[in-house]
Amino acid sequence: MTDVKPYLSAADIAARVRALGDRISSDYAGGSIVVVPVLKGSFVFAADLVRAITVPVEIDFLAVRSYEGTESSGVVRLTHDLDRSIEGRDVLLVEDIVDTGLTIDYLLGNLATRRPRSLRVAALLHKPARTKVVVPIDYLGFEIDDVFVVGYGLDDDRGGRRHLPYIGALEPAALDPGARVR
Ligand code: IMP
């Protein structure tokens, strides 16, 4: 599509995801992880990441809605909760993009009340320029500019580009107010 500029290639993403998987596998060596992808944007990243992890994993999903309109409202709502208890478990929250930080901040607070043994964050992308709340990112793929990116499973409103194997940046003219709604 003409309005999407290539930003991160499939090969670059794959190499970085493999490196993250190696680090995670060595950090949790001898243990097991409950991997918690935050739907929907992280489903492709999470699918690749778990296959790069060599320690045993279980998967449980969370879904949130964090935006109403173009700007973050600061209100994060859980729309799908975990199926199982995480008490005493090593939990790895998997997020596609840390933008303002509000979503991860909310989720870390929420999950901490369930008394996991440990709670860490893996995020494919981080936009430091948009930070409103500083959150810990234990495993980060790439820091990126303040651009709206699509592809590789990322939220795209009705743009129809979630399946692209690479990440593309939308040209400013292609940005529309609905684009930030999950
Ligand atoms: P935060 O609460 O502002 O950190 O929002 C993070 C969420 O906003 C991400 O998980 C994405 O779902 C969404 N998001 C932020 N920037 C982008 C983008 O450039 N493309 C697709 N989704 C985005």
C-alpha cells in the first residue's frame, strides 16, 4: 500500500526476537514462565517470541482497551482477563508497543495484586518521545520514533494491515483519528 513506509524489516524483527528469546531463556533457566500477551496487538510478536524461548511456557491472554479517540484518555479497561491464577508464578507480560506507558503501568499494578512470584515486561517497541508514565521494560525489541506503525500484528483500526510480515510507518496524511483505537 502506498501510504505505508517500510520501517522494520521482517528479518530485523526476527533477529531481534530471537535475541530476546535467548535472553529470556537464560534468565529463567531451570524455571517456567506464564507468558501473558496483551491482545490484540501483541499476538504475532508473542507467537514468535514463545517459539524463541526454550524454557517451558504457559500462555494466558489479557485484552485491554486504552484509547478513546486520538489521544490517550489515561483510562485503561480490562476487556478480557486471565483464565488462571498467577499466584507464585513467574509472569512475563508481552506488549507490542509501550507508547505513553499507561497500559503497562495499569497492568503491572493490576497483576501485582495477584501475587506472582515475579512480573516482567517484554515489549517489541517503545516510543520514548510519548512517555507519560515511566514503566520498566525488561526485554525491549526496538526504540522507535513518534510515528504510527502498522503490520506484524499491530493495532490498525480497520486498516487491514495486521498481517504484514514487516512493520511499516504510516505517512502523516494516512493517519486518521480512529487509528489509535484498539
Ligand atoms: P500506551 O498505554 O500509551 O503505552 O499504549 C500502548 C498501546 O497503544 C499499544 O499496545 C498499542 O496497542 C497502541 N499503540 C500505540 N502506538 C501504536 C502504533 O504506532 N501502532 C499501533 N498501535 C499503537
